[in-house]
Amino acid sequence: MPFSAMGCEFGNLHFLLALCFHFVVFAAVFVGQSEGHQLEKRQTQNNTLRVVSILEPPFFSRKSGSNTGNDRFEGYIPDLIAKLAQVADFNYQIQLVKDGRYGLKDTDGVWSGMVGEIIRGEADIAAATLTITSHRHRVISLTKPFMNTGITILMKRPAKSQATLTTGISLIFLPFPTEVWIAILVAFVVASVVLYLVNRFDPYELTALQDRGTVPYTGQRYFGVSGSWWFMWSALTWQGYERAPRSFAGRILTGLWWLLTLQTIIIYMAAMVSVLPMAQVERASAPIDSVFDLSKQTTIEYGAVNGGSTNRYFCDSSEAVYQRMCGFMKTRETNVYSIADGVRRVQRGGFAFLMEGASADFIASQKCDLMTVGGFINTKGYGLGVRNDSLDLLKKLDVAILELHESGFLKKLHDKWVMERSHCGHSPTGQPSGSSASNMPQNIQGPSLHLPVVSLTVYGGVLVPFAAGLALTLLVAIAEILYFKFRGEINSKAERDERLHEHVEEHL
């Protein structure tokens, strides 16, 4: 056989051997992965999964009595895990996290809390109000959120102040704010002055007509300073007046003032109808209404759980306000170790606790001296945590959570453990509980007394046409004065011409 042919056969044999080797390696890897997934699946079905959680009512708390096993605990999380185990078909055993933390990475890169136990293999599922963050997602796998929430402010409820508005002058002035009453007073004074000026200088007004003898003088000037003021006041209160302006300018001013009065009374009565039901409502007036109010002051200290997702949100944010708040919390060292520590500081006063809204609402519904303000600062979700290599378990939990969302089970669970367990006669935000609160106008709900007053911007739509009408009145008055003078000059010339004509006829 030629050497070249032998080399060709040797090369083909080498290629076939390499191909077989790679095929064997691929098959081994594939079979290993399949066996790994099958093993994980068998472990999920046959072995008992260790579910770690943390004490946080109403989500997770100890049940009173001498119960054993999983029956030792109650709350949103135990009910959720029980339903997930039924849907995803697995057994489980609940255990408490050893250090009482959710999960924080220290300076050495070691994670504490439930996240650390999942990483070290001490637990299979972390079930709690575990916020889904990128930092946690890098080291463990998190399921789809079973609840959505956001950051809010928990504060001590101020002393209730009852609106004493049922009788007296305060009720009369309540529908309009101070600036609107000032605007009405200014319009009243200006209109009175303009009426006086028109009556004083317009040749077709009563004063000039009396002076010329066109109208008999009765011994009274009807539209002097006091008369003009009284005429405007009578129109404002819908009372009559024995005289009315005679000039065209005066009648324009009178019509405009009557129109302004009609519109003002209509707006006033509409506002009064909204104010009267609130005359006896008790409200708590909070010094802080939002996170921006909180950031602008230093009297009330504020903080979050040290190293938690809420604290990290402020420190990782690019917003200048949140960065300033993060610096305040670091400089003042106002962050707390746990939610319980934060609640105790809030109850002592002078402290605002930044925390997840779902937990804050429940705490405020149980501790009637606390309240939430500001709404949700952001939107975040709670998820379950598993090891990164537990892909089959993660998928089963994701599918089960989606099914519970679609069936409405999670909403019922939230209503059962969060919404229906209030011990106070008001909602967490300070609104009265019951149907009366839900029937209140949106702009008067909240922690402080925001009555439905008419703003100056709204009332300005009535004042602008009136101001334009005042300018028109002055222009018409000037036109009448000029016309009267021009007419007088024509009459004087005619009289002179007539006398000259008579004088010429006498001498002819």
C-alpha cells in the first residue's frame, strides 16, 4: 500500500475516534444532567423540603397553644406555603431563621439571614416578605412575586383634633380660603370706588343731573362714598336698593357686579354643601405628608432596617432627594436592626420609619397610635427564594404562584391576614373606617384635614371678566364725559349764533 494512502486511512481513523470520544462525553453530560434533574425531582417529591421564615405578623407568627410541627405557626406565609405544597406536590417543614434576619452581605461577602441559609444549603425555600432585588437575585433564585407593595412612611399618629365648625362665624368663612375672601373684599372696594367716581364725574349720573336741575334735588346724594358702598353691599347680599345708576357706565358696572355676585354665591353654596358633612369629622394632622417633606426637615429623624432592601433603595438611587436621605441616615445613624426596633422608635415619637407598605399598613391597623403617610414611594414585589441549582423547584413554584394569582387565592389571603384584622376605628392612613370613609371626597381623605375649599385659581375665572368690565366702565365713563363736553360746545356755539342772528335782525 502506498504511504499516502496509509496516511489518509490513518487520518480518517483519527477523526472517527475523536468524533466517538466527543459523542461519549456529550452523552455522559446529558445523562448526568437528566439524572440530576430527575434526582432533584425525586427529592422534591419524596424528601421533605426545609422552609425557612422569619417572625413578622401578620405574615408569620407563632400560634398560641401547644401545637407541633407546621401547626406551630400561622399567618399569610404558612397558608401560602400550604397551598403551594398542595399545588406543586411537595412535603415541607417550617423552621425559623437562626439570626432573625432577611439577608445581608457583610464586608467579607458572606450573607446572613434566610439568604445565607439558602446559599449554605441549610434550607431549601426562603418564605417571607423577601423583597426581590438584584443583589439577592445574584446569589439565589427568586420566584415571581406573590405580592406587590412599595415603600411608605410609618409615623406616630398626632393627637386628634376635632373640627369645631358646626356653628359660628368659622362655618361661614370655611368654604373659601383666606386668599379668595381677600379677593372678594378687594373687588367689593374697587367696585364701590369706581361707582363713586362714575357718579361724581359722569355728566349723565344722578349727581350731575341734580346739579343741573334735570332731576329734582331731594336733599340726599344717593351714590356718595357711603351710598356706593351700601349699594354694592345690598347687591352682594341679594337685597334691593331704592336707586340705580342712570349713566351707561354706571349700568355696565352694576350689571357686572350683579353677575359677579351671582357666580360667587353659586360657588359658595356648592362648596358649603361639601363642607357641612365634614364639620364634625375627627382628623389627625400629620406634620409630614410625603417623603419629600421628610427630606426637607431635620426635626423628625427617619431610618430603615440597616442593610435591608428599603435602605439599599435609597442609597442606590440616582435621585438627589433619596441620596440626601441616605446620607442623613448614615450620618445620624438612624437605621435600625429590625422592624420591631423601628416600630418601637416610632412609638416613642420623633421618628419616621421607612418600610414596606404591606407590613406598615398592618402594623398601623394593630397599633392605633401609628399611621402611614405618603403612599408608596416605589413598587416592589415579594418572592420566595431557592438555591440557584434548584431549577425544577423554582419552575414549579413559579407556575403555582401564577395559578394562585389567576384563581384569586392570593387576594383572598391578603384580605384575610392584612385587611380584615384592624383593631382600630380608622384605616392605617387616618381615615375613618367603614362606609363613611369610603364615601368621602377624594380630596379630603388622608392624614390631615383637607376640606374642599375653592382655590384662588378657580375663583380667578370669575374675577378676570369682572376686572375687564371695570376697565370698560372707566372707558365708557370717559367717553360720556368727552361726549357731554363736545355736545356742550356745540350747544354753546349754536346759542351764540342764534343771539348774533337776533342782534343783526334788530339793527336792520
